[in-house]
Amino acid sequence: MIDLGMITTSIELSGYKVERNLGVVRGITVRSRSVLGNIAGGLQSLLGGRLSIYVELCETSREEAFQHMIQHATERGANAIINVRYDANEITDGITEVLAYGTAVFAEKI
């Protein structure tokens, strides 16, 4: 498993030299809001403030995509992922794709 300290949004790892670039890796998940979740979210939105139902859905989706990306990198023999990004797209009303992607590398301490 890749050490979370070896995953960065930067294009380099401080104190490490990239020995091999193993290519782009990604993790994807597609989630929908449930009817009950939409009702609870709608009620929360009437009161204003933080919409915890939707925050939890977003956090879960991002974490799932992130873990899939790590798995993909590990399968390629990477020990680090650089230049990590997230993207999200609505496929249709209430169904969202979340993508985590970056560059899998094998890095060694300088």
C-alpha cells in the first residue's frame, strides 16, 4: 500500500527523486442521492447552513474514488502518486461521477 505521505498535489515529492513514471492512475465512483437523502437535504436547506447529508455523500464519494486511485497505482508498482486532482460531473439529475487521478511513480529517497 502507498503511504499517504507519498501522495501529493505537487508535481514532485520533497526529499525524493522520481525514478520511474508509471503513468496516469485514476479512481472513479458514481453515486446517487437517495429519495430519503433528498428529503432530509431539502429539510436542512430550508433551515440554511451546512447540509450535512450532502457533505457526507461528497466525502464518501471522494474517499471511495481516492482509494480506487491508490489501488490502481499499487497494481502498477508505484510507491507514490503525484499531481493528484479531483473532478466531478453530473451524469444525470441526482447521479454524479467523482474521479480522483494523478501520476503513479516509483520514487526513492534522496
